[in-house]
Amino acid sequence: MELKDWISIIAVIVSAVIAVALTKTLDAKTKKRNDKMGLFQTLVTTGFALVTNEKVKALNLVEVVFYKCDGVINAYRAYRSILRDSKSTGTDIRDGYLKLLEEMAKNLSYKNISWDNFREYYLPDSMSADIENEKKFKDLQLKSLQYYATLVDREDYSDLEHRKLQLELTKMQIADLKQKNKA
């Protein structure tokens, strides 16, 4: 074999190795961006709710997914501090959350998006009513369980107050089922 043949063979091998390395690098960058985008989308779409399982999981991933993104990490830590501060107001919490979303948007190259873009959200009245009914339902369940605990302590199971709680809870369950059947 001549020198030109060896050069051709080496060129083919080197170009194949470079192509594989480049593909792996691009795939890793694409995956990181997709992870960031998924997290960002989750936080934007759950913005109306103070706490959901999905939102908590997403918030707990911020420092991992946005590792080495100082603006996002600082905004997340500031938001977390606001949440932990008992003196924080609802406005403080909302503003901290919006600042976090703004920093995430900047990191994802949405240059002209600011927290004003996240202030308004769509929440249908029926969904808002569902959220409120679910809260009332959980409150009634808690009251009922707390009442049961006091009955067990007193061993008195014939109390009128308990019956009222059970009746209200049953009415809510019936109304909830009726609403779900309409949907």
C-alpha cells in the first residue's frame, strides 16, 4: 500500500470517530436542553397552584437540571428562602416564583420574556371550583378525623356534631360525583 492509501484509511477512521464524538456531544446537549425545557414547562403550567406534587417534584430538580446556571440557581434559592420565611406574603411568594421563571426563560434563550409574561394564566372557572371543592372536602375529612380522635379519647360515639360533619362530607361527595358525571 502506498502512502496515499494509508492517508485515506486514516482519514476515514478519524472522520468516523469525530462524527461519533460530535453526535454524542450534540445528543447530550439536546437532552440537557429538553430536561430544562420540560422542567420549565412544568413550572409554567402549574403556576396557578401553590402546591402540587408535580410542582414540588419540579422545584426539587431545579438545582440538578440547571446545574452551573448561576442566574437560575440564585433565583431558585431566593424563592426557596421566601417560602421558608414565615413573614413572606403571598406577593413575595408570587414575585419570587415569577423571577425564577424569568431566569429559566433567559437560560433557555427566551430573551424577550420577562416575569410580566407569567403573571396571567388561564384557569377555567370549573377547574377553580374543583380546586376549591377539593380543599373543602379535605378540610371536612380532617375535621372528621380530628373529631373521631376526640371521640376515641372520650369513648362517646353519639355526638350530633359528628353527624353534621358526616352529612356535609357526604353532600360534598355527592356534588363532586354529579359534577364529574357531567364532564
